[in-house]
Amino acid sequence: MTKVDIIGGSLSGLSTAISIKEHNRSINVVVYEKHKKIGYNHEGRRCGEAHTIEKEWSKWIPEKNSYYNEIKTGLVYLGEKKYKYTTKPGTAYILNRQEFICQLARKAEKLGVIIQTNHKIKSKNDLESDYIIDASGCPSTIKRELNLNKGLKGVTYQHTIEDSNCFISDTIKIYYIGEFGYYWIFPRNPEKKEVNVGIGFVKNFGYSLKNLLEEFEKKQKITGKINYVTGGLLPIGLQRPFKYKNILFVGDASAGTFPPTGQGIYRALLSGDAAGKCIAHNQVNRYPYMLNKMFIKWDVILKFFTSANLVCRNINPNLVIKNFEYLFKFGVRISH
Ligand SMILES: Cc1cc2nc3c(=O)[nH]c(=O)nc-3n(C[C@H](O)[C@H](O)[C@H](O)COP(=O)(O)OP(=O)(O)OC[C@H]3O[C@@H](n4cnc5c(N)ncnc54)[C@H](O)[C@@H]3O)c2cc1C
């Protein structure tokens, strides 16, 4: 019987597990999660949790208690200009990410997937299955081990603030700064009137993100009590390779994120879905092709846009804001 080991019990690992079982029940699937609990751990809780959804989404709809708010309005601040856009119903959410991961875990277990928590995989040599899925996030466990971890990485830092004067349940706000970075204010748990306020840069320029975020909160006169702080690395665009021998990389380890629209969560789910189908139908060599097909258009735009902005940033930071204005007018909507 074919056996698949999955490193990481979060969005991409669980979507892979579900997809394999949905397409081929006879495959034996084990998910290893290093934390004691699925979902309700520090990595399950990223304060962003904003989600834009495209056509393939319907399969991964969050249950009612797996999201906090449905987003209807986006306000984008580009220098002195402010843009407002309205999202299509059912296409943008602020997830209750921890609960959403549990939703996926319940579905996987119902399909016969075995989930082993409190089990950290240290090396690919710990596993003896036919296929390994590396869904361990960014930087990925196996890419680090094999020194394959070469993709562009951004940085983020975020506060969750409760009892905030900035809570608007259906609205997200994004503020671009010419330095090729951005701030955002997202509504979180309505019961606590929580907002998630964050800063992200597409590259580590060496700034103190904490200081910049605190200055931003002062300038925007954001009130409330900080109850959670997080941050970390963001893989910017596709993180190649997608496959190495019998190992398939999913989620942040391969599909990465697309900062102008967020979509780390969305990409994690879709890449897992694709990897699962390939394994179930014994077509693993198709996986890199499928990932490229899904994301190559945005990857080319992103790589071009990033390079242009890194040059513009040195000439005049306002040019970066102008470039974002063009991208925005081009139709790219921002979720995180
Ligand atoms: C601060 C922050 C905010 C973000 N905000 C947003 C947002 O608003 N919207 C959005 O779309 N995206 C956002 N992202 C990106 C998004 O979180 C990721 O794209 C997404 O989580 C990728 O999912 P994943 O399953 O591939 O990896 P992860 O969610 O990182 O999960 C990896 C899992 O693997 C486990 N693991 C790791 N190593 C091992 C090991 N050796 N053995 C066993 N288990 C292991 C971890 O515990 C974890 O459960 C944000 C990222 C950060 C850092």
C-alpha cells in the first residue's frame, strides 16, 4: 500500500491530506505536527488571517465559526490618495485561523488520515514512506536540510489590539509606504472589538518593524490594549524547487505568498490540493507543472514589480507608491 508522510499539520499539510484521501482512499496518510495541538498553537495563530478567494475556492469554504468577519470594503491609502473598493460577496474573510485549521483536521480524520501531534520531524531520513510532503512552512524543514531554501523572503510584525476604536467589522485598510512596505488594519474578533495592525516589507531592509509599527499606531491614533504580538518570514512569490526526488513541497515551502493580494492561506490550500491529486493519481511529476500553471502569471508580475520597486526605492520612494497605484488600477486587490 502506498504511504505518504506529511510534515506539518496546518493549512497546506491538511489540504494535501484531504485531497489525497478524497481521490484515493487506499493511500495511507500520516500528518506529523510538532505542536501538542492542531491549530490552537502559536503557529496556528497569525494575526493577519485575511483571505481573498478566487474561483477554485468553493471546496475550502470556512464554516461559520471558522471566520470572524466577511469583508465587504477595502480602503487603500496610496500617498495622499485614498481608494475604496467593494469585494464580491463570499470572496473575502478574516478567518478564525485556528478554528479553520481544526475544521480541516476534523475533515482529514473523517477521511481516515492519521494525525500525530507533538511529533517534530528533524530530517527526511526520519521518514520511510513512498512520498514525503513538506508542509512545514517558511523556512521549510527539508529545504533547510538540503540547502534548497533560496526564494525571496519578506518580513512582517503585527499586533492584535482589543477594545480598539478602529474596529470596523467589514472593512480592511491598507497604507502603502514608499519604502516598498505597507501597514494594515484588519478587524478581528468582534466580541473583543479586536483589530490586527501590522507592517510588512518585501525584503528585510534592516528597519525596526516594532518601532515603525508603534509610530504608525500613534499617528493613526489607534487605541486599545495589545493582547498578542507576532511576526515572521513571508515567502515572496514561488519558492522553487516544488519537488525533489520523492518529496513535494506545498504551501509556504513552495507556492509562497503574493503580498499585493495576501493569499498565503489561499495558495497553501490550492497547492496542497494539487499535490494531493498528483499523488492520488500516481502523477507526481505533474505537480511542478500544475503549480506553475496556477501561479506563474502572478509570479512574473511580482518578480518584475519587485525588481522595479527595489530600483525605484533608491531613486525616489514616491515612485514606489506610483507603481502600487498602477498595480492597483491593473486590478490587483490587496488583502494583506
Ligand atoms: C505574521 C504573519 C501574518 C500573515 N498574515 C496572512 C494573511 O493575513 N493572509 C494570508 O493569506 N496569509 C498570511 N500569512 C501567510 C500565511 O500564514 C502562510 O502563507 C500560510 O500559513 C502557509 O501555510 P502552510 O501550511 O504552508 O505553513 P504554516 O501555516 O507555517 O504551517 C506549518 C506547520 O508545520 C508545522 N511544522 C513545522 N516544522 C515542523 C516539523 N519539523 N515537524 C512537524 N511539524 C512541523 C508547524 O508547527 C505548522 O503547524 C501571514 C504570515 C505571517 C508570518
